[in-house]
Amino acid sequence: MTDKVLTVRLPEEIHSRLDAMSKSTMRPAADLAEEAIAAFVESEAQVIEGIERDIADADAGRLVDHSEAMRRIRATIANPRAAKP
């Protein structure tokens, strides 16, 4: 896979912290930034997938009434061992 170049502007405080972390770990700041961006992108992708899945469930009518949801939550809190995994 070919790497692409991305230029970002960072607030001075973040840049200073990244630079200090780079020095203390003896790793290039670019590598640390790449890892941080990759983790953020993965996390946000999971959030978006969950939202899209929930919208599809709602569109298909797979909903739980609020009072039923609260009943289930209260039952789980009252007896967490009985909750389904």
C-alpha cells in the first residue's frame, strides 16, 4: 500500500506534547500521529456503523417501547447475574 502525505495544523500545546512523547519514546512524531489517527478513524467507523445499524433496525420496525426498555434496565440493575450475555 502506498502511503499518502497529510499536513495538519496542531495547537502549540498538542505539538509540544507530541514532541515530548516522541523524544521520551524515541519514536518519530509522525509514527505516533499516524497511530493516533488510525485509532480515531477505527473508533469513529465503529460509531458510524452502529448508528447505521440502529437506523436500519428502526426503519424495519425493530424497536422497543421506552417503558419496556426501562423495565428491562431496572430488572438488570436489580439482578445483574440473571441478565442475558
